Amino acid sequence: MIESLLRRFEGPLTRELVRAPGRYGLGQVPERLTPNATTTSVCGYCSTGCGLKVHLRDGIAVNLSADPRYPVNLGMACPKGWEALAPLSAPDRVVTPLLRNAQGTLEPADWPTALQAFVSRFKAIMQEHGPESVAFLSTGQIPTEEMLMLGMVWKFGFGAIHGDANTRQCMATAHVAYKQSFGFDAPPFTYKDFEESDVLVFVGANPAIAHPIMWERVMLNPRQPQTWVIDPRRTETAVASTRHLALAPKSDLTLLYGLAHILIRDGALDRDFLAAHTEGFDEFSENVKSFTPQTVAEATGLSVAEIEDLALAIRPGKRVSMWWTMGVNQSHEAVRTAQAIIALCLMGGHIGKPGTGPNSITGQANAMGSRLFSNTTSLLGGRDLLNPEHRAEVAEILGIDVERIPAKNTLAYDQILDGVRNGTIKGLWVVATNPKHSWVAQGDLEKDLANLDCLVVQDMYASTETARLADIVLPAAGWGEKEGTFINSERRIGLLKKVRRAPGQALADFHIIRLLAQAWGCGDLVQDLRTPEDVFQLMRRLSDGRPCDITGIVGYKHVDREGGIQWPWPKNADPATYAHERRLFADGNFPTPSGKARFLFDAPRMPAEMPDKSFPFVLLTGRGTSVQWHTGTRTDKSAVLRKLYPADCYLEIHPVDASTLGIDHQDWLTVASRRGEVKARACLTDAVQPGQVFLPMHYAQVNALTHPEFDPYSRQPSYKHCAVSVRKA
Amino acid sequence: MIVPSPPSLREFAPNIMGEMIAEALGAQASLTAVDVFSSWHEQEVEAAKGLDQQPHLAPWYRDLIPLQAPGIGEQYAFVVDLDRCSGCKACVTACHSLNGLDEEEGESFREVGLLLDPSGARGQQHITSACHHCLQPGCADGCPVLAYEKEADTGVVKHLDDQCIGCEYCVLKCPYDVPKYHHGKGIVRKCDLCVGRLRAGEAPACVQACPTKAISVTVVSTQPVETEAVGFTLPSAPDPAFTRPTTVYRSAKPLPASMIAGDAKSLAPEAAHWPLAATLVVSQVAFGTLWAGVAYHLAGHLSPNLAPHLTHSQNLAASHLPGTWLLGFLPLVVMSIALGLSILHLGRPLQAWKAWLNWRKSWLSREIIAFGGFAACAAAYALVGCLSDSSWANALATSLGNVSATPTGASISASVATSQPLLQASTLVSLVQGLPDLLRPIVAPIAGAAFVFSLLGLITSSMVYIDTPRAFWRRPATAWRFALTALGTGTLCYASLASWLKASLGGAISGAYPRVFPALTHEVTHGVTQSLTQEAARGLTQGVTEGLTQGLTQGVNSGITFEAVAGFIVALAIAAHALKWFIEFAALRHARLETQARHSASANPPDANAPTLSSPALQLQRSARILLGPKRKVWLARTLGGVLGILALLVFILLSDAAGSGFLRPALLSFAALSFLAADLLERHLFFTASASPRMPGTL
């Protein structure tokens, strides 16, 4: 009795966690964070492109949740999305430009000084060493409008040639594979295909962890689909799937050719489609003749039965979709592997229909925007720099002299860094990426970057591994502090909105590039581009008549209202036929000169570095957890996310190997390759096969080990295969 | 590369640049989302005005929450479909965001752990867990202030944030590591199953946010038979028998018992809880001082009133130490320190007075009551022990008599009638003289009560820890540790102080002790009767000085009996501390299980059906490995303290025949007492930091 009198059910501490109706369709929200408006913004991490509902109070974001009405994520988000606001409030945001002083330390400067420093340094380098002595390395993380500004100002304004992006590390392969096979970089699918397939084959993809919202869509599939996972690791996706083929690392091309062999052997082909809409099949068919189930079984370490079962599963008749991501893209023969997936889909007619497609799951939030509009490897609008007609089109749209458009392709990322190493590249501008952590086989990269005549880093944080080496740091506004559009994996253009004020003098990349153009003396290029939406209108004009035609999209409000719009959406399209989910090539016409999709083949070869006596393990790398994003510059800023991933770098090793080496779970280990050695803690798991080990890429030391091998077509690094030794530290 | 200092701003930047920069900064600072997109979002604002508007996500979770509230004999429970959980951890972040939890602490009421399979049979499995809203919630049973409420209608175990005093006992009581202490707020917070959302027909935050619909809420019976689905058994998870958790984990693919948690081999020490560790040690020292005092008393040395086998006159004649009153206060003083330290442990110390509230269920409440009882008895013991001594009363009477010019107390009554001013004084004298006889009979009961409370204190202290799910604590060893601190360190502390007094007094003259009080009381009385003149102050000072000086110079009659008691205590302390060390040492043997397990693993390929260590065995193993690993130095220091103390005591014994060793022997005793005290504090630090808690599977 007296006890009940002395108990406090209410009070200030209790009130802190009281929930109240949030309105705006939110349900209950924390009372102290009740919004007085909401808006939708597309997430800035991965290419899934989820819609986030930002809870605003007086125009400022106070909280967010996943948007139930966005057609991509249907009200769900992964932890990174839920924590999208946290990185904006990090204490180590850079709030003024920084210049390295005579003592070698970075000190604050004002914008005029910083702009002048940039311009005078880069002009001096280019005057002395020519237009090919400078380069930029940008990103798949900034809006398309900013990418376009950067690539356009750099090449047509500054007169520079070389500029590449970290999309080289994630999507270059898919880009080249689609371009060669379909005539345009055009992922054909829509996310609805996850829900409409009978058979889903994931090749080198772990959507459960890397793209949890795509996995959501798989789990929503009502057709009780078969899911197959082709991956050396028993990933979360593999555990949850119907079948897992744990093949030998980098034997996927052989396996895919083996599947083609069986389909041809059994006549399990969509012959009408092959005849009408493809070319090169006969040659391809000839080439895969030697890939008998027996030889493929030997090369892949799989059983003949496993291979035959999968071949049976992907025969024509059912809705078969094949999905790939970094396991394929980051390989020494990546483009041909992607094209083998394309070939299998073409053979079964698995394209242009619900639940089908050779589908590349993209990596970064705006890798797709980069592929179309960054003006790096392609000319604006997915055009070719070497094509005079394309150059003329662009010159006309921009209203500039065609001579300002260089008729020369950029060096690829690895070639730019080679230039940095051997001194031909003397000035480097790094925008929203962190090569000091992320680039393959780091070697002496730190020293090389420090030796540059001028290294400019434009980022939200001066604390990234790369920014710490910079001569000039330009403070950038981040996601949520600026407007623009992203293009996601299914070609959906989504809008991001300004819901927070950038700290200090940080500016959106849009503004920084515009100011630099003016300071350089090429302000004419950006004079009419006063807002990001002005650039979006330019993107519309650039897309006119291209496969990525978006001339039917009126502007940002249109994108916002529709919950994102997939390209193409040409101006003459009938709005009545508009659908939230659209796929390409339903008519079987491909944007190649012949209108047909191509079969392409190269004989598989071994990776350059195989395990041997000194380095007996194959090192695989990849995403560790769903809460970590790449080099962690943003995800490390959230206290919640930090709790959800291991603080120490860890090495997955099979219990049998661990037992042989006397290694116990969570022991400290030394992992060494020919290029370096790192410390990591043991994680004993059967997710890896004996003889293989796995390191997550989010820990900076991992790239001390990786091997610099590149796909010859896409020049994408093969992060996922090198030889290492393991011992107790 | 150093950037050369750029030209001045004016030289470089014509006005247009300055304007553009200002424009850019201005544009950057404007927030446009609402203005620009208002036409579209106004529709939502309009829609939002409908009060009964359904959350947009309602269709998604409609099937994931029960249609009806629990009936009688039912409650809500989480259901986790392990086959659908992909380990994305969105539930954790959604709980954080949708419940407005603390940013800086990264607070969330849901966690996701990992089970790994060394056998190769199953692959990894992520385990999402929040509060299990147990049928027998350990947190609620343990909370001393009744800050937990198991709701009658929903079964939700709700934490009353404003009732919490931040003692963190629920953290120790919960086998699942669910209640989390918030350092900034000084309280614990936990999951309430978003019961307010459920009442409004909405799903809990985690249920709303799971992209694969792996988490749902159901209604379960609160009277489950053994075979029913309520509760769960997961590899490496705590035994559900402790608290009867209600969460239902489902999987069509059985989880091999050989699966290990991602953090299975983590040797991260548990929270040290220094104030708590110190409280335990100091309170036990207080108990020991009482025991030692009683031992001296029983031997007739320090307080004759407590030697019932002696007559009053024998008591008076018996030798006793001066300053006994001081020693009589020792248990009280030490216990007060312990209680002060215990307050330091609390997040909200001002609410500490409520801590007795849950005496029906919580051993912590009972401990606090026992400690309070002991403190009260110790206070009474100290005061009554002094006041019941006739010698001070006689002396007081004498001084009162002096004031009234009456030579003896006996004649005071005679003068009462004649001298009005003396009436008060003489009454006082008789009262004073009668008081010791009045009090004497209750001294022994008070000491007895204090002794009983000291035992209750030890029992309740032990049960506070034994009654948790931590294997390291759930054993008789805990009670032994505590009792042996009292027996070894506490008694030794008393003996060393007694020894100092004896040594500093040198000689052996009876009656010194009473002189202190009589002198004091005489002067005080004198001062009072002098109408508070300056004499009083002088007299007071003089009295105290004289009394002490006399006492110190006159010394005591140090009979063999005193030495025998001291010797007995020393022997006891050596035995107790050595036994205690051995009990602690024995805990290290569990580390060996590890080696055995590894041998069997290397001899045979991993086997899905391989027998696995029980959860308590794994906890004990982790405790031992923490002691031998990250806490090795503390363990060695603790051992060193014990060894030094025992060595000092052995030297003390060797010197027992060397009469006149002066201050060496008390110094040895004090050194030993301090060594034991330090060793016990370190031991208690290890007691907490090595108390590997059971928990849900964690991450790497």
C-alpha cells in the first residue's frame, strides 16, 4: 500500500520518452521530435535509392523514417538510411576552407583565398606541364547535377582531360558490359522483378547485407521462388536461399559458360528471341562447347549435379532473373563474366518481361548518374568523346565552341594514380571520395599523394585518410544540405532535398564548382546554371533522343510527386501509361546499330596471383555489415551504427584452417600478402571455405594486402582475389 | 606540398567573386524543402488534419500485430522468425529513431547478435533481441525501489524512469543484458514493447521497420506448460528458466547447439562498479570490527560490561583499555563509510531513501535494511557501551557533587530537601549514577542485535549477487568471499587499532579508561553550573586533555589475555585470508575447459552434434580467462597484498615473545590490515569485472 504511494509513474524522465501521434501518416513519434511538416528525400548511401521521410520542424530535419509511399523501399530502410542525419552533426565537419601552411599544417582560410589558391596552383601546373598533368577523382555519392557541373567545367572550362570517379571501383564493369552488349549502359530491370521472378540467381551478390531493401523485395515475392546464390562465401543471402553454389573464387565465368553449354546441349533455348534480337550466338555457342559439366565441375569445385540443377532451373519457360554485383564487377575478367550472365538471359529469352533480366545491382547512390552525366568516361548523356557528332551535339546544347570539347578519353582511375606515382600527374582534385583508404593495393599511395604539387580534397570532413594529406581542403555540404537528383539501380531518378543548414562556410559541391569556374575565368559555362534544377533542365536537353531520354520530366516537383521517375521518360510519352515500375527492352530492340543484343566471349583465365606455399590462402574482400558504408567516413559518425559493427578489423577463417594454425575465435592475427601485412581478429566461421579467408573492406588496412589486377575492358580493380598468409599475432 | 601564399583577396577577387561567394553562402543557408515542394506536401498537411488518419505503414504491419489485446492469463510477446532475419539491423536503428533515444550514447532497446557455426552445418545466424518481457522478470524482482511494473493487462515489463535511483541492480539481474544504464541521466532505460503504439493499433518500432517482416508481436499464455512455445532455447543464450522470457524464436532450420556467439571469446571486462566493490568490502570490515570487539569484550578486556561471567565488581577491577569508547565506535564509523560509498554508486542518490521498498522480493532492499539495522545497532552499541560504564557515572556524580559541595554522591539525596538549587543537581547525580545499571542489561542484547544484523548483512549481501544469473556469483564462494573479508580483514583492523592503543599506553594501570569521561563530564557539568562562563571552555579543554593524558600515561594492565585475543585474531586472519585467496584461486581452474575443448576440436573435424559447454560453464570459463587475461595484473597485485599481509602477521607472531617491541607489533598488524584491505578491494574489483554475464549472442 505504502509502496504504491511512493512509486512515481510520471515525471520529467518519463516524459522524455513519451510518444505522440506524429501526423503526416507517420504514426506515433517521439513527442519531443514531433514534426510540423515532412518531406521525402532519396537516401544518399547506396544505389537502392530508398525514399526517406524527413520529419521537419520549421524546415529543419529533426528526425527521419522510411517513406511508406516511395515505390522503391515501401516504408523500409536499412540502418544507414535510418541514420542518414547523424553524419551531418559530426563534430569533425570541416567548416572553412583549409590551406596547408609553411609549417605543413592545415589552417583555416576564407573562400576567396582558397579559390585563388586552387586556381593559381592548377593553372600554374597546367601551364608548365600541359592539360594532361592534372586530374580529378570524384564520386558516385554526389547528385548528378554536381557531377555534370564538375565534368563540364573541368573539361570544357579548365581545358583538362583526365577525370575519373570511384564508380570505377564499383560499376565500371556493368557500364562496359551493358554498353558492349546492348549498345547503351542500360540496366533493364525494375525492382518489381524481384517480386515477379520464379527463379532468382545471385552471382557475387549479397543483397541481404549489401542491399537489404532489395532483399526485402525478394522476400515479398509471392511466387515462392527458387533463389540461387553463386558465391564462394556462405553469405547471409546464401543461408537464406534455396541453393548455394560455393564455387572456387573467380571461377564464375567458367561456371556461366558451363551453364550455357548445358542449355545449348539440351536445346533449352528461346530460339525465336535469339534469332530476332541477338547476334553472335553461333560463335558464342561454338566457344562454350568445351565447357562440359565435367570440366566445369573440376574448375569450379562444384559437383556436376549442382551445375546441372542450376542449368535446369534457368531454362526458358519460367521467369528467370540473374542479379550480379561486386563479386562479378570486381574481377580480372569482370566484363566477360557480366556478359556471360547477359548471354544466359538472352538464350532463355529472360529479358524485357516481368521477373527477368540480366540485372546489375549498382553500388553507390548515384553510380548510375555518374555513368550518364559525369562527363568522365562518357561524354554528357552517355555519349562518346571520340565521336565528332556527339561532340557537336553537346557543343550545340551547351552553346559552346566544339573545340572546347576534348576529343580524347580520360585516363582510368588506376592510370591516373599511376601518373601520380610516376609524376606525370601533378595536380589532383579529389571530390567526395577517399582513395587513401579505398584504392586497391595501396603501396606508397600516401607518399605519392603527398608528393603532388597540389592535392585538393573537397569533402564534408577533413579527417578522411585522403583529406589529411591535402594541400587545400574545400568544405563541402553533405546529403541533406543540398538539392539534386540521384539515379538508382533501376534507373529511377530520385530527388534529394535541403533539410539541414551546412555548418560554417561549407558549400554544396554545386556552389564550389560554380565559384571555381568563375574564379578560373570560365564563368560563361555556369552563368545560366544558378540552381541545381537549372542543371537538371540541362540534363533533360542533353538526354533528348538518347536512350536515357528524360525530356518528359518537367522538373523537380514532377520527380517529387511521382516518387521518383525511371528513365527513359521522353517528352512524347503518354502520361496515362506511366507506371512506377518499368523495365527496358520489352520490344526486343536494343540500342546497338543493328538493334540486336550481342554475345561476347573471352576464354577464362586464372587470376594473376594464386595461393602458394608462402601465401596459402585466397583473400576475399567485401562488405562487412549492412551498417557500414565503404570507408566509413559517414557511417562511423553515428553512435548507433558504431555499436552495430565490430570495432576491430576481423578475418573470417574456416574453423578447420584455424584449428590447424592453432587459432581461436577472436585471437589477434597477422595477415600478410606480398604487398604488406595487417592485424585482424579471427572470426571462425563456415561462411568461408577452407583455404579462403575474408576481410571486410571498411577497415583502412585491408587495401595494404589487395592485388592490383584490373579487368582489361572496364579497368575495374579485382579487389576480391589475392594470396595471403595467416598467423597468430 | 606547400601551397605558396596566394595573392591578396582584392588583387585576385574582383567584386563579382565576393558577390558570388556571398550569394552561394546565402543560397546554402536557405532551407527550401518546404517552400519549393509545398504544393505537393500541402496535400499531406491537409490529410494530416484528419485526426483518425491511419499511419501510411499500417497495411504493411497489419498482420504483424495481434488483432486483439491480451485477455486474462495472456500477454504480448515478440516473435522472431529467424529464417526471415537477414541481419540488416534496421530494427535497432528504427528503435533508436522512432523512440527518440539518446544520440550520443547510440541508445537502442534492440540489439542484433551473431551465431557462428564451427560445424559447417548451418551457416551464420543473426539474432535480434529486445526485452523479452519475462513472466518472472528478474529486473522487477531485483529492483529495490519498485521501478518496474509488469503491466497486468499486457504483460509488458515497463520501467518507471522517474522511480529509478540508478542502482543498476536490474542490469545485474537480467540474464539478457536488457536494461541499459544511461550515464547522463543516471537511470536505466529499456524497451516497453512500444505498448503505447500497440494500444493505438500501431506496431512497435522494430516491427514497423523490419524489411523482411521477421519481427512480429503475438499474444501468449502466461501459464505455459513446459512444452509450449513460450520462451526459447537458442544456442549460447541464457537458460530461460531464470526469468521465463516470452519472446518466441522460430526457425524451420534447427540451430545446432554447437553454434557459438560472435563475442563468445570476448574478454572485455564487465563494469567495475568501484563504489559498490568498496561498499561491500568496507561493510564487511565493519562487521569484522564488531566481531573482534565482541571477542575482546567476551575476554573481559575492552568493555567489562559485556563480560557476563564477571560480576560488576570484577568488571570494575578487571583491567581494560583506555579509549575503549573509541574502539566501540569503530563498527559504526566503518559502516557509515560503507553507506556513504554505496550512495556514490547511485545515479540518483537523492532517491536512495526509497531503496527498502521492495523488501518482499529484492535482496538488495533486504541488504539495505540489514545494513541500516547494523548501523543503528552499531550506533547504539557505541553509545550504550560507553554510557553503561559505572566509572564515568561515578566520576560525573563526583563532579556534580563537587559543584554542590557534597562530597559523595551518596549524600546528595540528603541535601536535596535543604538546598533548592542543588535539587536539580542531586537528582541528576542519582539519575546519572543509576543509568549504567539501567543500561547495562541492554548492552549485551544490543551487541547481540548488532551481531545478528552483521550476519544478516553478510547473508543479504551475498544473496544480492548469488541471486543473479551470473555463474561467477551464483555460488557459495560469494558468501565465503564476503564472510572471510569480515573475518580476516575486519577483525584485523580492530585488533591493530587496539594494539596501537595498548602500545601507545605502555604501562598497565587499571582505571585509565574511565578517567576520560569523568574528567570530561566533570568539567562540562562544572561549566554548565558556572552559567556558561569562560571557565567552561577552558574546563572542557582541560578536562579532555587531562583525561587523555592521564589515560595515555597510565596505560593498562596488559595481561596475557589481551595478547591471547590478539593472537587468536591474528591466527584467524591468516587462516581466513589464506582460505579466501584459495577460494578465489580455485575460480581460475575453469579456464582449462578451453584447452580441452580446443584439443577435441583439433583431434576431430568439427561435428554438429559435438557436446558443447553449458552456458554457466562458458561463463565461468570467460571469468577465469578475464582474470588470467586483461585482469592478470590486478589478480597478481591482489595476491601480493595477501602475501605481504600474511608475512607481516607471521612476523608479528614471531615477535610475540619479544616484550617491549614497542610500536613494531601494532605497525605490523596495521600493515597487514591495510594489505588485506587493499587485497580485498582488488579482489572485489575482480569480483565485478570478471563476473562474465550471461547474455544474448553478441557481435564480434
